[in-house]
Amino acid sequence: MNSSPIRAVLDTNVLVSALLFEKGRLSWLRPCWQQGQITPVLAEATARELLRVLAYPKFRLQPVDCERLLEDLLPWCESWVAAIPSSQHRVRDPDDQMFLDLALAAATPVLVSGDADLLALKEEVHSLQIINPAE
């Protein structure tokens, strides 16, 4: 019996680690979305952030490399195009607020992040599981 995939917001660092490091500690995530176990939820702002980070010089990626990485992600994603209201819960790092706001607006059950500022809200945001990738 197939169960429905878990809809989840994955922060940029989680996505980058899963996409770039084939033998890294988060490499197991890519097959999870490609086999329908999870459905990453993206919005325009989070997709732009992913593209910005993939363009960092330290990764030495050419545009064609970025396209290939996106081909390994985007077909399995859900695009959230509706409005994303600002949550009453504030993230210490304003750059991370978009991930929390998206997870709440899209009513995903899970936000996956290794970021301490998001993980600090675990006990505060009751409608959402905020977990690190190991969880």
C-alpha cells in the first residue's frame, strides 16, 4: 500500500546539501522526493534563494550544472503560488522567515532545517513540526 508523500518545506541548506553532495550526509533525501516519499514545497522566494546559493563561487557550478541539479528537484516539487502572509512567529534571522511563513501558509506538516534559528521555534509553533534532517 502506497502512502501519500509528506509535503515539506526544506530550507536552502538542506536542498543544496541533498543536491550537491552525492555521498554527503543528506544525499538520502534526493531519492526520497524522487520516489514520492516527500514532496518539497517551493515558493518563488525560496526558489530564488536556492538559485542564489547555487551560484556561489565556492560551488564552481556552471549554468548547465545548475540546470541539471534543478532537473533533479523541480519535477517532484509542489509550487506554492498563493499569498504567503507573515507569521506571528518571528525567526531570529529574518532571512529564514520565508521558510517558516511558507510552511505555515501552505499548511505543510513539516519544515526541515539544520538552522538553529528555525529549530529554536520547535516548541513555539504547534501546527508545524520543525525538524532537522536527521529527525
